[in-house]
Amino acid sequence: MKVNVACVQMEPIRFDTVANLKKMTDFIDQVMAEHPKTELIVFPELITSGYECGAEFQNLAETVPDGESMKLIGSYAKKYKVHIIYGFPERDPLMKDVLYNSAVFICHEGDVIGTYRKVHLFAAEKNWFRAGCDYPVFETSIGKIGIMICWDTAFPEVARSYALKGADLIAIATNWEKPYEDDWDLITRARAFDNCLYVVAANRIGFDETLGFFGRSKIMGPLGKPIKSLDREVEGIIAAELDYSLPIKLRSEYYTFFKDRRSDTFDLLSKRH
């Protein structure tokens, strides 16, 4: 099975959901005009709101599946028959004051098929968001897809959990900030290689209040080598065709991580230190 994917690297305007959604839809139009075979588009973390929003997240948050962004982006997903993943602040449907740093997955028919709530919150995020606790694999017409958000990428266990659940690729929505470009390059390569798995990672650019962001969005091959990357601090698109049969072939030949792993020796990994 082959799948065509794209990453959008863009700069959101802090607090301005309307402007950010307009830019997102413009980019969806551009992706589909330039790469009409695209079946999955990945946007960065918190792309509807901006990152350093503090208490204002309460006013910017949306409830799944009826949020305004989901209605709008869903209409574009349906129009183009494309799957779309993007980051947004999510409000718990029952506990109205509880927010999550989430990514929503909209299918090619325009419907929300699920969300991923960031498990590993970073720094000040803990003041505004509640951590997620699950790693769902979304079974779609374009394969089994896992999602990570930013700091999750630094934890090998997250990507390995998705690989063990049979994910064909991992989509990463991130706001990885300066000056940690080398760290970002390293961990995206490592998570792909660790699991002999495709990684599709969209990072933002620009500056919020105290943090700047550098981009370097990437589509990584199963041996940790970039297929496409946007290494400049500019808005733009990267796209590639992925062949799901390649990781299977590699894992059956030399890269026999899953065949050779000794899970009976890993008890320590599940203990908190």
C-alpha cells in the first residue's frame, strides 16, 4: 500500500483562531493544488490558537466533535477527500474547566474519527492542560496511524507503543522551540529508526511571547533518513509518497528489532523513578 502525505509548516497568530483557520484552509487549497494525490495533511501543535496563550486557552478551547475548527476543516477534508490532523486546545465535554493539548484526526469524509491528548506535557503547559493517558491507533483507509505531540517525541516508549500496536506511520504535531534544533533532528530520526517506521512531523515557525520556533518539518523514512524536510524558517509544504511495504521488508531482513527484542527483561521501563 502506498500513501501520499504532506506537512504544513506555518506561523499561527496568537489568540486569533479566525486568522489561523483562514491560513490553514489556504494551505489545504495549496497542498491539493500542488500535490493532488495527497491523502493525509499534518499541521503543527496548537495551530488554531498559538502556543503561549496562558489563561486565554479557556476562551480558545473547543469541544470535539462540534468545534468551529472541526466544522470548517472537516468541510475541506470532505471537499478534497483528504485526511487532516492538526493541534488545538480541547475542552473536556463533561468537565468544562478541564483542557487538553490535543490533536484532532478528521477523515476524508469530513468526520472527526478521534483525538489524541498529549501525554507528556512540557513546562508551563502543566498550568493550563491536563495530561492524556492513552496512545490510540486510528485505523483508516490510509492505514493505521498514531499521533504524538511535541515533547512526546522525546520518549522512545511512545513511538514503540504505537509500533507494537501495528501503526504504519506516526504523525507528529509539534511546537519545538529554539535553540533546540539539533535535539529535534536527532529524536525524529531516532523514533523512525527505533521502530523501522515512517514519521511525518509538522513544526511551526515564528515567535509568540517569549519563545521562537524554527520549523524543520520532516517526513522521515523507516531507517531514520529524511525523505523530505523544510529546514528553513519559512512557511511552506513538504510532500512525499510512502510505501508501507518497505518497513515490513526491512523488518523481515536486517532490522529485526521486534523479532529479537527481549520484553521479559524490560520490567524496569514501566517503573517511575
